Amino acid sequence: MKAHTIAASLNMPAAKILVRHVIAEEAVAKLDSVSVSNNTVQRRIEEMSVDIADQVVEGAKSSKYGFAIQLDKSTDVTNCSQLLVYVRFTQSNAAKTELLLSHNLSSTTTGKDIFNVLDNFFKQNELDWGNLVGCTTDGAPSMLGRKSCFQAHVKAVAPNATAVHCFIHRFALCAKVLPPKLLSCLNRVIRINNYVKTSALNTRLFKLLCEDFGSDHICLLYHTEVRWLSWGNTMRCLFELRDVLLVFFKKEHDFQKDLEDEEFISRLAYLSDIFGALIHLNLSFQGPDCTVT
């Protein structure tokens, strides 16, 4: 864990300078009584964290209309499986959405394992499954499978809870099932993009070429499978730099034929527009105080 030394090395010296110039030298000595050691700061952070967690749990308990949860499991770059659970409840006649649980899944990640983690958390914090009114997950088999999925275990303890498949995730699934011609175009775009980005020399040469052309962009964008909306930005950027790419690739390169093919460019433009519309739609669903009915 990183040492919490910024208070002693930066905040306290800055506060002393401020007090010395605004009040007087005598007031600076009073700041010495404030402890900013690593252990003190760490303890205060832990106390605030526990207090915030208690407030969220109490808010879910006292909600007049019950509470709903949304959870997702994802594997990070270190192959560590992370489970995040958000809770939504009403408080003071307003809907609140807060992080309820963050947990590392150290072994298997079946629907039963995920349910056990959440069930233990509910028992430790005295949360009643009967007050659960909704549960939103993605479409992974461990969440929405036929036999022993997470939602099946939730239904066993909270029969009145409504199971919802995240509609943003549905768009991600649809984006992976493209017609053969569009899928072929998408794969070629990824190959063109990676050919330039994976070589440091190609990246530098392409940047110089973009500057010579006076382009709005000076590089291509990587895409990632997890952040699937990055496909839209990748294709839009490549479409706008298609003339630069024509000059960048030599005549004998296969990519030159793609960029000269009007049908390929039409499909690229179509995909760029479609993914651009999906980006705009999905971003409109995100952020605070956003309710979809």
C-alpha cells in the first residue's frame, strides 16, 4: 500500500506558509499539534471509508420502496476477477445510486460463487433479500444462464425481485454479431490500425505525414474488446485519415487496395456512423440523475 506522506510533505508546509502570511507567525505553531503521520492519515481514511459504507447500507435499509442492485464481473489486465455491486434506493424523496460492494473473486466465478459473496455481505450488514425489488446484470452465462445462474439464486430468496438484462450490454452483444461483409470490413480496419500502431517507427512516420497533410488527427486510435465503444472512435478516425493512409501505404501493400475500394470505404463510413450513433446513445444513459423509463 502506498504511504500517505503527502500531508506531511506538501499539505502541512503549504498550510504553514499560508497561515504565516495571512495570520501571524504565532499561529503557525498551533499547526504542529495536528498529526499528519502516515498511520494517522491511513486510520482516518479507513474510518471515513467505514462511515460511508455504513451510510450506504443504512440508506438501503431505510428505503421506503426497497432497493435495487446492479452488478458486473470483469477480469482486469492482471487476470484478477473483480465484482462490483451498485445499489439504488430512495432517500429524502430522491433516488440515490452508490457503490455497495467491491470484491475480488479469488477462485471460480460461477453464479453460485457470486451469489455467495453477495449473500454473505447481506448477512453481515443485515440487509433483507425481501426488500430487493430489482437486479440488473449482463448476459454472461454465470449471470443469466438456464440452470444455476446468479439470477436463479436471487429468485430463490427474492421471488418478487425483477431481473433485468442491462440494455447497454445488449448493444455490445449486437455489435459483435455483424453481417459477414461488415465483419470483414471491421477486421480489416483493425488490421490496418494495428499495422500502424504496433510499430514505433510506423507511428512516428504516420504522425509526420499527418502533420504534412494538415490533418485534424496525428495518430490512429487503439480499440479494446472490453471498451467496445472505442470501435466507433477508431473507425471514425481511420475514415477521416483515409487519404493520409493511401499515401502512407506503398502500392504493393494489400491495405492500399482496401483504401482504394469504394465498396470498402462505403462500409467503413456506414460502420463509423452506426457506432457513432451507439456511442451517443450509450453516453446519454450514463451520468448522475439519469433515469430511463
